[in-house]
Amino acid sequence: MSPAANAGNAAQAARAAARVVGRYTVVCLLLAFFALPLLWLASAPFDRDPGISASLPAFTLDSFRDLLGNDNALRSLRNSLLLATGTGALTVTLAAFAAYALSRVRLPGRDGLLYALLLLSSIVTGTAAMVPLFNLAHELRLIDSQLGVILVLSGGLLPSAVFILKDFTDGTPRSYEESARVFGAGPLQILAHVVAPLIRPGLATVAVWSVAQVWGNFLIPFLLLRSPEKSPAAVVMYTFYTEGGQPDLALISTFSLLYSLPVVAMFLFVSSRYGFRFHGGIKH
């Protein structure tokens, strides 16, 4: 091979190596960018004097002792768990019924209605819906009611949940349902014992998504709940500021760490049980 060809191959190899190095450098920078806040969250609760900058903590557990002595903080975590599980259960149940009905019953304009609901639920959210939601809750006497918060949050999540579950339901074989009807199974039995086991990944997806949406929701509970003892963690965290408006970083970081653990644990559990290794099945 000629020297010119050798030089060309070497230049090509150098450019390829430079591209690989550049790609990995960008990936490492992105990972560092997203990892630094998590490292701060993991270290600040154990720091005697936490600050904004990331540094090795002067180890202490005083922040955890102060937080465990705060009745509002622990009660707010229980309230968040109640709101999240209640909304998740209601959303999954109603979405399963609606998705099965929309998948199996032929209605004029069915797909257009579903897309319209999904579009409207994506547009009319947050601050745009505060006034009508508050007026509706006031008329139904649901102000300062955790049930009212669950109903409002479930109503906002249902269109997207139905849209997700309908795709799963459309993919289930109808021959299983026909076989169940031959043996005398009713619609509810078919949904519970035939369709639901086949769409368990979809149900798990909607459940995790619903709980995560409610767990970090601040606006609706802040708008509808008046009693501090009914407020969830996202609202109570707002009170961890001094009279001058400065954040109490020790309490905020400790509370944020405890606040994030249930969602992480739920994600790991569902991912390990209903992840890519999951296969559907029929209940006997």
C-alpha cells in the first residue's frame, strides 16, 4: 500500500476516533449536568450547614430529627399517599371500563370524540382551569375535601389514561372473550378475568403515571384544600421558608429526599414486575 493511502487511512481513523471522543464527551457532560442536582439532594440532608453548591457534607442527622419532630411534614406525606393512591385507583378503574367500551362498541364518531377529549384535556389545564374547577368544587361542596381533590385530579387524568389503555385493549384477541361468553361469563367477568390480565402492562403504566402526576401536584390541592392538616407534601413544602422568604435548605432537602423515595420505590417495583420480562396471562 502506498504512503498516500496509509496517510489517508490514518487520517480517517483519527477523524473516527475524534468523533467517538466528542460523542462520549457530550454524553458525559449531559450526565454530569443532570446528576449534580441528584448528588446535591442525596448529600444535603446529611450536611450540617447545606448550601447551594455541592460539597462533601459535614455529616449529621439533625435535619432528619427535626423533620421527624414536625407533625405537619409526616402528616403531609400520608395525605400525599392518600391522594395519589385514591386518584390512581379511580383513574385505572374508570379508564379500564371506558377503554374496553370504546374498543368493543362501535359508535359514530368514536375516534373523533376520543381525540377531542385528549386534545381538550391537554389544552385546558393548570391556571386556565383554576376558576371553573374552583366554581365546580364550590357548587358540589367539595372545597376543603380530599375526595374533591381526588375527583378533580382523576377527571384531568382520565382522557389520557383512556387513550393509553384503548391501544392495549385493541390488541387483545377477541376469541378469548367469545370463549368466555360460551361458558356464560358476563361483561364484567370478561373484563376482570380475560381482558385485564392481558393489558396488565398498560394498567401498570397508567397507575404509575397517575400516581406520579398526583404526587407532585401542587396547584389543585393548594386551590381546593383549606385545612393545613389535609394538605399534601407538595403544598407543605412551600411552608419551609423563613419569615424573610429564605428557604430552609436543611429541611427542604431532607423532606425532598423522603418525598421522592416512595415514587422511586414504586417505579422500581413496577419495572421489575411488569417490565420487559412481563408476559400477559389469563386468570383461571
